[in-house]
Amino acid sequence: MRLGLKIAAWIIFAAIVAMTIGPLWLRPVTPLPANFERFAAFVVLGACFMLAYPRHSMIILICLIVAAGALELAQTIVPGRHGRMVDFAFKFAGVLAGVCAVQASRIMISRA
């Protein structure tokens, strides 16, 4: 099961990278606000990495926040894309929410 979670986490990360710095047509279009999509994608990413690598929560948190920042910076050099601080803020919040949700559930389960 852990191998499947690791594969899923890395596939989600690769998809986010492709949609973030790739051409705009790679980005799926939904009726939801773009900031909600950013937040939700990084919640899922953070949660998947936490489930896949349960002993590395602080490293996961730091690496995913750095990755979110790097992706925003990378957008500034991609034609037709733009990196903005507000977009990074939603990604940062998503990572934090995903990591904290898994960590909180672990604590609750361990106390049960």
C-alpha cells in the first residue's frame, strides 16, 4: 500500500509541475476559482506525501513549500505564465492544510 501512495504522490507532483509551468492548455478548466484549485491541489499533494512518507513530516512540509515557491518563480520565465505571491500563498496554505490534516488524524488515531 505504501508503494502505491508513493507512486501517487510523485504522479500528483509531476502533474502539478506540468500544469504550473507547462502551456496553459495543459491546465484543466473547471468552474471553480483558480485559487481554490491551487489550494486543493496542494492539500492533496501534502496529504499524499505525508501518507507515503510518514516518518518525514517536517522534511515534506519544507520541501513542498520550497517546491511551491520554486514553481511560482519558474512561471516568471515561462512565456504566457506569471508567478504571483498570492498564488504562492494559496499553494503554501494548501500544503500546510494537507500536512496538518494527516498529522492531526495520526494524533487522534494514536489517542483512540
